[in-house]
Amino acid sequence: MLFKGKKKATTKKVAVATIVPLAVIGLLITGICVFQKKTKKYPSPDVKNVLDDLITAESLMFDLRTLEVATNYFSDDNKLGQGGFGSVYKGTLENGQEIAVKRLSKVSSQGAEEFKNEVVLIANLQHRNLVKLLGFCLAGEEKLLVFEFVPNKSLNYFLFDTQKQGELNWSMRYEIIRGIARGLLYLHEDSQPRIIHRDLKSGNILLDANMNPKIADFGLARIFKVEQTVDDTSRIVGTYGYMAPEYAMHGQFSVKTDVYSFGVLVLEIVSGKKVSARFHPTTGDLLTYAWRSLTQDKPLEFMDPTLKDSYLMEEVTKSLHLGLWCAQENTQARPTMSTVVHMLNNGSSINTLPITQCPRSFLQSSNESSLVSRLSRHSTTTTSSTSVNMSKPFSENHDTVSELHPR
């Protein structure tokens, strides 16, 4: 009887020793299957935190493997451009659709907030003059934005290249000005919520197959409430030359900050010259040169010489006047984008435009000279998402400034 008792005890121990590991293994397998199923169907907690304001987040999510295959594993042959925020690659999805994938650098200064801006803001924006966001991917340390592919690169690629300037005749340039104005008007008055771009520049204007402009790079954009008119920040980010004085000096921004940048951009489009260009001491910087050309009734001297066979005098003069009107130092004196669009679309005479004061050069004031010194110390050359469709790295002429502290 004692022997039988010992045998039963031994058998019981063997059974327990066999069943318990099998049960544990079964639970592990079940847990893995459930986890995989859930992670495949739902965004991770990190994704939900970043996109808590975006109802359609799941429908915009791309699988990392899909984007790797589309871009040939982010090969150099597929690279469209590279900037301070990372690299941009051309890709082709299985259905043949061409895309541009912005792969944020792991050490990029564009953090979760900027990433959220681009996803949440652009996904809800629908306008022909704004770049279209197709989706995003968050996988481990990878942060990827997927845009429509815009084949003709960015405006600065044509505007400041002596070999390419001639491809932009006057009618094309005028339509580009009008398209940018319509895009800004949508952001300022028609989108919900109202959006301030804060980094409008030639490198952030993409051109589609028909040379229609599309405003890109919303990483620095800010949302305004319906009743809100102005805001301020201690962290100034943007591009020197395009930044309005009140923003560069005091950190204050509003829709009029974008209007100022638009004015500078218009003057670049008319002249084919960068805002950072150095002119003869008697003509001053780009804004001063534009003002003197207009007030001395010599707008053709300011105009890009490659336009000599395609221009319309009234449109050139109107654009020159509008650019100066928008880029005034006095914030209240600048027009709204609705006024600008009306002036561009309705053939309004330049005689109805107000007389603007001579712009003050950043290099003429001791305070502004101090600002230039600060900008030089803190600025870094970047293309950010301006290179969403560039076939080569962005030219080194636009400095994006960050982490400045206004007085």
C-alpha cells in the first residue's frame, strides 16, 4: 500500500510538471496572438496621444513595411532632398500611386509637437493650393509623413537658378502669386480652425505638373481660435528675411505675420532675386530696391530680366505694389489676404492701392543689427519639408531660425 501511494504521488508530480509548462506556453501564444491582432487593428498608445484630435487617424496610418518597399528601403536613388528635419524620398505604392515620404531624422529638432501639427492640420485641410497629406507612420523611432508627389519641385528651384528662371514666364508667375494668395486666404479665413503658417517662403511652395502652387510644411503652424487675433511666443522659428519685424523682434504673430512673408515672396517672384541678396549700396536690400523702383516709376528695373518678352506692365506694377503693401513694418497697415485676393482677381487699378512708406532695412537699425547677429549665431540651414519634391538638396540660401528669445 505504501508503494502504491508513492507511485501515485510521483505520477501526480509528473503530470503537474508537464501540464503547467504547457499551460504557460499556451497562455504566451494566446497573448502574442491577441497583442498582434490588437496592434494590427488599433494605433499604439503613443500614436493615440499624438493624434488624439484626429478622428480619422487609423485611415491615415501607413505600415512601415509598405513605405520601405515603396521607397526601395529609403535608398539614395529615391532621395528627393535632405534638410534639417530629415530626408524626403520618392516612393511608388503597389497600386502605382507616386508619393513623397518625409522621413524625420531621429535627431531632428522637429519633435512630437511639430509632427502632430503636420498630421492633424494638413489632414483636415482640403484646398488645391495646399499640399495634400496622404498619411503617416509611427513605428519605434521612425516618424514618417506621406504626401502627394508634386513633380515640379519647389518654387525656389526655378526662381533663383539662372538656367531655370526662363521657364517661369510672367503669366505663370502671376498665377503662382494668385494661387499662393488663395491658399493663405483659405488658411486664415475659410479653414476650421484658423491657421497661421509662420514659415511661408519660396522653398515651401511646391509646383505641380501644371505649375500650380501648393503651400507646404506646416510643422511650425499655429491654430487660432475664431475670436483670436494675435499670439506671442518665446520660441521664434521661421526663416530670416521672411519673418515680420514684430515676430522677429518680439515674438508676436498673427495672420498679418503671414501677410508680411507673402509680400516678401511676391517681390522675389517679380524680381527673381532672393530676399537675402545684396544690392548696390544706393539701392539697398530687396524691399528698399522694390520701393525705389516703384516710386521712381521704374518697375521694369526691378523685374526679372528674363521676363522682358512676356510681362504685362500693369500686372508687374500691381504685384510690386502689393508686395510692398504686404511687407510694411506697420502691422495694421498691411492688408488681409481677402483684400489681396480681391485685388488680384478683379483687375483693380493700382491707383486704388495705398502709398506705402519706404521699408526699413534690417541692416539700418542698431537694434536690428543686434537681431541679425543673434540670428547668425542661432540659425541653421534647412529644407525641412520644403524639399518634399526636390531632386537635389535645397540651395543654401534660406536659414530657418529656432530657439530665439525675443526682447
